[in-house]
Amino acid sequence: MDIFALLAGGVLAAGLFVFISQPLRQQRRLSGTESQLDTLLARRESLYTQIRELDFDNATGKVTDADHAPLRARLVAEAADVLKQIDGLAATSDDALEAAIAARRKQKAAAPIDDELEAAIAARRKTSTCPNCGKPFHLGDAFCARCGAALGTQVAR
């Protein structure tokens, strides 16, 4: 009985270890573009923060104007480079999206148009005018929206 209890406890402990460690073992599966984009976005935010802090330090007198100008120019140049890289990655993902949209439009254009349905929609959109006040109304309306007159026999159903 002691052997069975030890064996059951060992299996239970192993199962618990696998269950608890599973989130740690799973890796975030991103394509190269997505992970590179995440890295660039984080770098952009870091550079923006550094520029804001440098400007604040200059305004409070912690950094002199002589030191501020070249440091800010370097940070702005780095930020511009990162933005260009982000735009390059975004353009490639936009191209894929545009290709998918174009394929969907071709597929939709190739689908046959139901003429009977289109005719029913066009008939429904036709309007007539109220004999009492002359306001246009849609076929199927029972009363005029302006004067409240019953449209009676003019209602096409």
C-alpha cells in the first residue's frame, strides 16, 4: 500500500508540475514582422520618453542649452529612423491587406446578381405622393407622415 501511495503521489506531483509550468513553456508565437514591429514600437516610445525628459531637464536647469541641443538632435534622428522602419513594416502589411481586399472584390464581382431581388428592392424604393398634401411617401406606408391622411388604396403591398 505504501508503494502505491508513493507512486500515485509521484504521478500527481508530475502532473501538477506540467500543469503549472505550461504557461512558462509556451512561447509567444509571432511572425518575424510582428515581433520586429513590437520591438520598434517599444523603441519609439522609449525615445519619445527620453526626448520629453531631456526637454524637462533643460527647462528645470538640470541640463544646459549647450548640452541639450546635440542630445536632442541625436534622439530626434534616432526616432525618425525608427519611424521610417515602422512605416516600412506597415507598408508590407498594408500591401497584404490590400491584396486580400482586391481578391474579395473580384470574388464578389464574379458572383451572379439576383435580378428578381434587385427588382423587388427597386419597386420598394419607388415613392408616390399623398393626394391630400403632396408629400412623397414610400410604398407600403398606410398613412402620410405630414398630414396623417390614410393612403388607403394607393398602398402597394
